[in-house]
Amino acid sequence: MRLGAGAEFKAGRWAEVDEGSVSMDYIRSTYGVPAKRDCRIAFLNADKRQEGTIVWANGAYLRVRMDGERRLRLLHPTWRVEYLP
């Protein structure tokens, strides 16, 4: 089995690490926000408020699909983002 750069040794064996979950853990602990996959957010743009769903994390940024859009947006977890219940 060939492992990528995201592999780690755990419980006596090598395994691939889900980079999205590692990034999400990092975002939650660093920024103190409740970011999770499938979490609903509101992005407070300069001229309007747009709602969307967190799809995954990319490093310290969130990949979000805004309602009615096909493409994912890259958003900072604290800049103009409101976490919805």
C-alpha cells in the first residue's frame, strides 16, 4: 500500500489521515468556532447576507457551498462568517 504525505502511525499501523478532519479540528481549536462538516453558516458580504453549508476544510480555511451556487467558496472561519444553529 502506498501512503501519501498525510499518513500517520496510529494503533500499531500506518493509515491515511483525512486532511479535512485535521484541518477542521485545527480551525475549531485555533479560532474557537463551531465549524463542522455540513454546518450551516451565513456569510455577511458587503451588500448582502448569503447562507451556505461547510463542505470541508482546506488548511485554515473553510470550503463552503453557498445556497444556489455550484462552486465552492474559500472563507476564513472568522471573517464575516456567522455560524447558524
